[in-house]
Amino acid sequence: MIKITELKHYYTDADGKEVKALDGVSLEIKQGEFVAIIGANGSGKSTLARHLNALLVPTSGKCEVDGLDTMSDEKLWDIRQTVGMVFQNPDNQIVAAVVEEDVAFSLENVGVPSKEIYPRVKAALEAVGMLEFAKHAPHRLSGGQKQRVAIAGIMALEPKCLVLDEPTAMLDPQGRKQIMETVKKLKQEKNITVIYITHYMSEALEADRVVAMHKGKIAFEGTPKEVFSRVDELEQLGLEAPFAAKVASELRKAGAKLPKDIITDEELALALCQ
């Protein structure tokens, strides 16, 4: 679905200095895979996300989406219909005064025939659990509900890939839970590719694969167990491992014989009881 080869992206900062936001990133993501990308501020994860639907293009290297080169102006429309983007602040993506009209806006924008719009709006709102709010005003919704409406607006376009750039950064714990449940449901039911940028390690635990970034490069990647078992290395990148993984690591250092791949509270409790 996504093939990135030696991708570099440079930009010039306010002082005229060249900054390497991405420095030789190579990554492949399969159709239907759920990949979480983690990293401290300035690691390049959001810059990478913006390459996936050609909001940014490589300084050098290559980014291909479903076989389409993001450097190709002729393929730009196809790429942006293949990859949908959801950002941090849902208010920046909501444009209409009624929820169903907001979801319909993207369809009208790309010329979907009128008779197809309502069924697709209904299906998208149903998919994110917001159908009962179709006639509501977006500004009266909670942060989590607004973000689900923003996701519905993208899902109505029927993309093959959904990129979420820290979608829960401005939400409370309940809102974060709603978004994670929505994303997992869409992945299971629609088999869409999900690329999830996050600061929250508890969210990354839900992914099929985790990619840890540092200073514009991929530091390491693997399953959640493989990545979050590397407690000391994560801390060197300015990241915190899940609480259970940190406790297990400290107990092992103190001489306790615990498995090396403990990353959840349940796994830690079970190991300690044994």
C-alpha cells in the first residue's frame, strides 16, 4: 500500500538554516495493516505523515501510494482519494453547520452524483457510531464526537488508507477511547490501512506494528511487544514505555525472573502472581 524509499525532506527555518526533517527513511506498509508511528517532538513523524497524501513531496528519495508516485502532479487527485488525512484539531476540518452536511461536503467537492451522497454519508456516520447525531450542529458535540465526524468525512470518500496525525492530542481520556475504538472497528470491518501518529504509548499498543522515529530516521520497528520491551532504548529517544513494561524492567534489574516481553498490566499481574 505504501512504499517509501530513502525519503529525505529538508526545509529552511526562520533563521535561514537548512533542517533535515526526514533523513533517509525507508518503510513499507501492507494493505489492511495498522501501523503506529511514535517519536518525540521533532522526530519527523508528522512530516512523514504529510508525505503519504502528497501534502509534502520528497526533497529526494521516493514515496509511492498504491503504486502512485507522490511527485507526479497528474496522480495527485488519485493519491488524495486513496489516502485520507485526519489532523489533531477536528474544528479545523469541520466546515458545515450540520453534521450530515459536513460529511457530504467532501463528496460534493469531488463530484459524487447527488443520489449517491446520502447513502455514503449514512454509511460513514454509521461506521463511526455517529448516525444518531446526523442532524446535530457540530459545535454542540464533544471533542471526541467532532473527531469522529471528521473521520466520517474522510471515510465517505472510501479511501484505502487512513492517516491520523495525533488525532487524540486535544481530547480527554474518554474522547481518546472513542477514537481508538472507532479506528479499530474501521480497520476490522473495512480492511483499510491505518497509519496512526501518536504520543500515547497505550494507543500504539493496539497496532499491528510500531515504528519508532528519532531525528528524522527510523530508530527501530516491530510488533508492540518487540518495541515496548526495549524500555531503556525508548527512554533514550525521549519516549516512555508503557507502565507495565517499565515496572517489569526495573524488577528484572533487581533480580526478579520475569519474561522480557511484558508490556500490559494484565501480563505483569499474571507474571507476578506466578
